[in-house]
Amino acid sequence: MPKPRWIAVLAVLASLTLLAAPGETEVRQGGTLTTGSAPSPALGENIAYNVYLPSGYDRGTDRHPVLYLLHGRGDTMQAWTRVKTVLDDMIRTRRIPPVIAVMPDAPWSERGSWYTDSRYTGADLPGRPVETAFTRDLVAHVDATYRTAPIRQARLVGGYSMGGAGALRFALAHQDLFGAAAVLSPAVYTPLPPSDSSTRDYGAFGKDGEKFSEDVYRELNYPALLPKLDPDLPVRLFVAVGDDEYANPAPADARHDLDFESAALYNAARRSPAISAQLRVMDGGHDWTVWTPAFEQAMAELGPGLSVTPPTGLPAPLYGTPGTDWAGGVAAHADGSLTIGYAAGGNAVLTRAGGWTRQLATPADERLYGVAALPDGGVLAAGYTKGDLDGRHAGNTTDDAFVAALDASGAVRWITQFGVPGVADRLYALTAAPDGGAYVAGYTKGSLDGTSNGDKDAILARLAPGGEVSWIRQYGGTGEDKAYGIAADASNVYVTGSAGAALPGTTGPGGWLAGFTTDGTRKWAATAGGTADDRLNAVTITTTGLAVATGRSGGDACTVAYTSQGTRRWQHTLATPAADEGAAVTPLAGGEVEVAGYTRGRVSVQAGGADVLTLRLDGRGRQLAAAQLGTARDDAVDPFAEPNLYATTTPSGEVAITGLTYGAPKGGVALGNGDVFLVRTS
């Protein structure tokens, strides 16, 4: 019997809907589960596994990150299949990228292998090299069989109970393979397991005819692994445990309750420079009422950081010494060469890339905070000194501001040192004046221009082409006030900084931007952010005449643009769940700007703790591009959360960025406890 016409019409409409939105249909269907088998030369037999493939995998060409999920003692590879719906939902809502999940079976030593290479030789539970089989044979098979990326940033290992112990072992002992680990209710005990623990019963930590060896256990457990970790191969660790886990009845064994052991693991791991760790205590016991929500939280924390693309590193070589060094500025010259400044071994150093190097040094400490190019190929530098840098301040022991001018060959033309005797005066910003002189900004704890208004006041000063101080202006309120950035053209000088309380012309604390005339008269002031922790670190003038400043507001990278009359034109905020901050800004053609700073979040592919952030904005403040690069350790920021980064635009339109790094560059080595990098971006 023929269908009614209205049913036929609905069928056609339904088919058209499916054709119009195939992606939506695929998402609703979710991923697929299938089985596989990996040959293992180490075991002499195959490793069976379930594999989750994301929706559309069979029709796509993209590569995917891989999760390796280890089951608990006595369980099978079927245990982890229950998280399929979690993966489907998190991929559908884009909380994590589409991933492959491999769920291997571990039947050896009567399902109590603890994922180790057992050395037990007893006939009842013959030891098997399970760790080698999984980390070598299984991983190689998965990379050869599925569209994966054979890099550590694309692999996460997870597990619960015995599998949690295995995941922890794999992540710490095989940093080259895994970049992240989800460790749920891990059956790890320190320094040794309690007498009734099943870790003693299956030969996983045995040796020869002894089913459990204390020495083997200590050798394989995490306290022995943590000191050996390579900080240049960072591991992200998520530990979760239930608040109702099994309570050991013997008072002496209370220390071995898994909630206690998990907290001990977390507190030990978070002190390793190679690990960033999270701990969650869930409502429930040693079962899936804990492990399912814990897995979802672990994936929400770790999943977005999985990447099939390796991070962008910093280029070699680095500049500095085996000691503590800081970046001090970068200047681009008309011939395309660059001069970078840095503080090395307590001295200020200027280096013309591929050319000369000059120290500005006394027996005391010097620090550079700005380098600027002069039209004749010379260079200006500014900062502070605790010594007698200009030869006219004998006996000085407190911070004095200084400005120096060098010619194109690196010879010193002049050095000007100034400040209030006995208190700190520092320069944090420098820009060249059109006549070959300089504008500088920083702070004083004294009175350089009238009476001090608070703990510290911001200062702005003008130096003539011969180094003479033409004038100094002091700007402050009742709080701690500092100037960090400066920019000037033929008619305007712009200064940025931070204020602990309201400044004259503003209504509250935070980051500030002020416009001055070229004789130091303040025209206007504005704030960005609303707390004393907010600040504007740098400012530039665009090709269309806007003053664009960058810094942080509320933990986010904040960039604002003002006219020469103090009218705000736009504001841009870049925010991740972690700390982000703009540290430098430089003009590009067409009114665009490039912002450089740091992020502890994910803008593109994370490299380490704090990464260098680059952000391109058009003349209206709209984001054109954003990226991050760096080493496995902190870059662009010091341990006190102070950004240390400078940027300039080269004659060819590239952006040169120099800053602090605690890591090693690509193809090179770190020199010491903080070095200086130089990178060009197009």
C-alpha cells in the first residue's frame, strides 16, 4: 500500500535535513567502540584492546590525540568502555578535541601485574614485562594503525586503582612518551604498602623467587622517580580520590588510606619542577561513582592541552651567563641589525647581534630596562645602578637612574646618572626623542620634582641629545605608583604604569595611561582595571596616531587605545582560565599593533608553564591572530610574576621579541638560572 503523501513529504524533508547537516548527525551518533590486537615481541603474544574512535573518524584525514586507559586489578578491558558517553559528550560540546581512546587488557600475573616488568620467577605467577610491552609495543602499534601524532603532547595515560598506579608509573618513567596523566584512586603507597595490600601478592614487585621485594618496590615507586624527572619534558598530572575510600582498620596503617596517599602523592609531585599537578577529592568510594566524574574532570583539565602539533620553541642561541640574567630591551636599526640589552652577572650588557658587545658595569649591580635606536646607528639604554656608573657618584649604594648613549660601534658617548641620595630611583622605560635625546620613566622613593606623594611616585624625565637632564616630572598619589612604559612623537609623550591608589586625574587604583606635552605638562590620565594588582606595562604610537597600551586587568591581557586628547577608542581583552598579561606593544603598518606578553593558559599549543604570547590587533582593536611559543619552563615572566619582555618592529616589518626564559631553546642549551632569548616573528 502506498504511503500517504504527507509521510512521503516528511521523509524527503528528513533526508534533506540529513544531507544539509551531516556534521550534526555524526555528532549525535557519537564515536564507535571496536576491538583490536597489538603484537608484542616483549610478551611473545598479542595485547587485546578496545578502542574508541571519535565520530567521523572513518571519513576523515585528521590526526588525533590518544588516551591510554588502564584498568584496575582483576578487571578487564571492558571496564573503561563505560566512559564512551563521557567522551561523546565532551567532544560534542568541544570541551576536548576529538580523541582516540585505547583500553588495553592486562590479564598477566592473574590480573595483578601493576603494569610493571615483573622480576618474579615463581611458577605460580610467572612475571611478565608488561611495562615494556605497553610503552613500547602497544604505543608503536597504535601509532602505526591509527591516525595519531607520535609526540608526547598527543598522549595521555590514565587509570584507576592498580591502573592509576600504572598510569603514574608510565607518566613518570616514560616522559618521552606521555605528556599528561589522569591518576584515579591510585594504589600507590609510601614508603611501603601495608601488610595486607595486594601489591605484595602477585609478583609485580617481586624478584627471583621472592614475590615481594621492598627494594624493587622502592625502586619503581614515585618517590624514586620524582628526583630524576627532566623539567624540559613537563608532565601534567591530575590526581583524584574518593572521600569514602577503604579505611585500613589497623591504626598503624591509616597512613595508607588512599585519600591520604593521594594527598601525599599530590604534595610530592607539585614540588617537582617537571610537574604541574591538580588534586580532587570526590564524593564516593573505590568505584565508578568516583571514577566516572573524576575522569570527566580530568579530561576537562588535561584534554584541551592535548595537541597533535608540537609547541613552537624558542630559537638558539640564548644570551647570558650561568647565573641569573634578565632581558633589558631590543632596538631595530635602519640597516636591519638589532641591539639587545640584558642584565648578566649583575652588569648591564648591550650586544649588537653579529657585532659588538659592551658592558656598563660597576662592582655593584646594574639592570637594564630599555634600549632604543638612534638615527645614526647608535643606541640609547636606561635602567638603574647601585654603583658609580658615570664617575660622578662616588659612594652611591642605593638605586640610581641612569641613561647611556653609545655610537654605532658600541663606544660610550655619555652616561647620565641621577637620583635622590639614600633612596631608590629606577628607570623602567625608555624611548628616543626626535632630536636624538631621550624620554625615560620609572619611579622614585624620594623627591625629584617637588614633594613625594606616597610610598613611590612615578617619574618622567627628558634628556637632551648630549645627556643633560632637561626636566623631571613626578606623578603619584597616596599609594605605590610606578611607570613601566613610554612612547613619544613630535607632539606627545605617553606614559603607562600601576597605581596603588587614585592618581591625580583618575578615580581609582590599577593600570594607568597618561598623556603629556613634550615639555612634561600632563594633559590627561585614564585607568584600565580596578585593583592595585592591575597595570599597563607598555605603550606605543600607531601609524594612525593612537596611543596603544597593554598590560593586565583582572588576570587577563588587556590592551587599550586612546587618542592624543585622551578619548578611548577601543579595548581588547584576551582571557584564558589562567594568567595572561601584555608586556610589550609595537606598531605595524595600517594602524595595526603586535602585542607580546605571557600566558599560562592555552592560546594555541602550550609549551610549558608560562609561554610567550603574541597577539596581532587591527586599527580598531579586533584580533587578527594569536599564538604562543616557548620552552618547557617559564618564559617571559620571572618567579615574582613580573613580565620581562620587549618588542620592536624591524624595517622589514618583522617583530623582534626578547625576553627571559628558564628553559632550553630548540637545538640549544640553557646557560644558567634564567637566560635571554631573541626571536623574530612575521
